[in-house]
Amino acid sequence: MEFSDQINELSRTGHLRDKNVHALLRPVFKKWDIYLRGTEISFTARVNEMIDKYNEMHRGRELLTFSDYCEFERVIKNHVAALQEPAIDTLKDVREIVQDVFTKICYSSFDQYPQLRYIVSKMINNIQTKQEAEVEKRIKEFIDMEKLVFTQDKVFQQKLDASDIPQKTGMDSNDEKLCDEDDKIFSSKGCALLDTRNLVPDKLVLYYEIIYQRFTDYVPMLIILFMLKDAAKALRHQMLELRNGGDVVNLLSEDSERGRRRVDLKKRLERLTQAQELISKSL
């Protein structure tokens, strides 16, 4: 039970004696956040490159504004797809840390019991492998969702309101009457601030901020839940099953060297006790 309680405490609070797993994980997630923030420059560069190529292809045509939304969407999808590999790398870094902490607890708890130490360390590895596969699957699903290029209108409107981007819609007076002045959201007549006719690179960069926020929070939370919290629960459950259904006597057998030392010390103690008794009688 005392090995199981230690894992449970570590999962629940992140602390166990001299171990602080969250302190070990924080630099990993900070590295993930820095990477995400750094991709803003490359994202903006790709948007501008795409616009230059588009304008070159359509030079001489009359364009009200840059209006090919599919081109913008393609840039976003490519950018999101490129985040999959670093997200999975972050997952693998966390697995290494968590598995190492769990294994150290195992070795310190079962230092004298090699059979039990081997079985539990194998449990830890199997659980972490299973959890890693599940998190990787969820990361890929999340990437696929982000490729849908979606956010609620009000969320984007808040980003626009907080920015210094001009919010000109290019609408006539009749169209303006259809707009909701309070919420400034979309209408069926095209009075959206993000109508495809009015999409500009600056507005697309605002969408990048939404992508960044979702990724920088979701990936660490997903990893902590599966690799630490749920993994600890699974390990604790399997430990209890092992206690209830395993060959406890065999599992608790000490290694041969430690066993010999223990028997030797016990015999020495018996001899010393007998000698003390003989001395006491002679006096």
C-alpha cells in the first residue's frame, strides 16, 4: 500500500518528499510555449509570401481586395499541421520525466524485493506506453480539428476590438442597416467584418493568436491528465490487483545476497544473546 499511496500523493499534489514533478515538467511546457510563440514570425512570412504570389498570378485583374479565402485557409492548415511533430516531441519529453520519477519510487520502495521491483517497473513502462499512444491519438485529432479553421464570431470580434486594425467593411448604407451594432456579428447580407472581401493579413495574424492560445493550453493539460494523473490511477489499481491476486510470498522474497546477509546477522544475534546469558549465569 505504501508504494501505491506515494504514487497517489505524487499525482494529486505533484509533491512527494524531495520530488516535485511539476517543477520538472514546467520547463518542458515553457519550451513548448516558446516554440509556439516563435512560429508567429514564420506564419506571418508565409501569409505575405502567399499574397505576393497570388498578386503576381492575378496582376492586371480588377480585385476589390484580396478575396481568395481558400488561399488563406491553406496557409493556416499547413501551419497547424507543422505543429504536430513538436507537440508529440513534448509528449515524449514528459513521458521520460514521469516514468523516471515513478521508476525511482518503485526502486526505493522495493529495494529488497527484486521480483516485485521487476513486475512494477514493467507495469509502469506498459502503462506509460499505452497512455502515450492515447495522447498521440488525441493530439492528431486536435490537429485535424484545428484544420477546420473555426472560431466563434464574438471571439474574433474581441480580438479585432482589442487591435488597431481598421474595421472598414466596404458596405453601402442598406447593408449597414442589417448589421447588429451591439454585437458586430455576421448577417446574411455580408456585413461581417471578416467577409472574404475584407480579409487582410493583419486579421489572419489575429486568428493565429487564437490558434496559439488553444495549443499552448490544450497540449500540456492533455499530457498531464493522461501521462501523470490517469497513469498514476492505473498503476495504483494494478498494484492493488497484484496484491490481491499474486503470489505474495514469492513477490516479497528478497534477493539471495540480501537474504544470506539477513540470515547471517540473525545467527550472530542469537549467538551474542546466548553468550550474554552464559556470562550472566556465571556471575
